[in-house]
Amino acid sequence: MKILGISGSLRRDSFNTRLLHVAQDAAPDGVTIELFDLAAIPLYNEDVRAVGYPAPVAALREAIRGADALLFATPEYNYSVSGVLKNAIDWASRPPDPPLLDKPAAVMGASTGLNGTVRAQFHLRQILVGVNVHLVNRPEVMIRMAAEKFDTAGALTDEKGREQVAALVTGLVDWTNRLTR
């Protein structure tokens, strides 16, 4: 099974991208998690889309189409998802043949604050329901105070957090298998 990991943060030392690396390490045998970098995705513009998808957008759409499931790691910016992540979803949800349609997915996040991306994840779930993505609901992975839970090498030192990420990946695999039977 192939899962596509998408981080809503472009920061080089992003806690959310690090969280996706934790998920890669936790993936069961036979499951790979490949990460897609959103840095080259231009701002959505219907005039541009009408002419044809820019190469980075076409690559994103193909990566989503080629994945069995998606794993989103979202930061929380101003009580919501990052513009980078929302923009990517906008591009990936457009016709023809929107690759997000009916895709199994899971959401997690890490933030330096006390709320651990709870509001961003809520908004992201609303957005993904709107484009008919089928979400795993539990476990909810919200790593709060992330600066204290990752070491300088990028490893998540919080055992409970690692267990939650592993459980989410396993849940996503099970969910994907159930939906594709």
C-alpha cells in the first residue's frame, strides 16, 4: 500500500514534516509513505487552470491519484490550516477527474501551542468532507508543545505521541483496505 504524506508547512525544520517522518518509521510492513513537497505549487488561479495544470500541480495530482491513501500533517495558522495546504487542496479538487474524490485519508498535526492543531484539524476535516475525502476519525493525533517533544535531530521523543502516530497509520491502512474491498 502506498500512502502519500502531505505537510501543510514549508518550513525546513517543520514539526509537521517531522511528524510525517515518524509516520514513515511507524508504517507496517508492505506500506510506504512518500512525502510530497508543496513548495512549488503556485497559488490557485482558475484562468491558469483553464489553460492547463502547471507542472508542479500536475505532479501533485498524479501523486494523489497514484496513492492508495493520504496522510495530512497540518500546522495551525490563525486558528486554521495553512494557506499552502488549502491551496494544494483547491488545485487537487478541480475537474476533470479530481484525484481527491473518494480518497481515504487521515489527519494529524503538531504545533508549539497548547492546543496541538485542534482547530486546524477541525477546519481541514470540514474542507476534506467538502471534496468527498473519506477520513479516519480516530485516533486524533495532536502533538502540542512540539518544540519540547522533538529533539534536535528531528525525532519525536514523546512515546505517547509516537504510539498515536503508529495507531493512526495502522487505522488508515485498515480503513483503506475496508474501503477498497
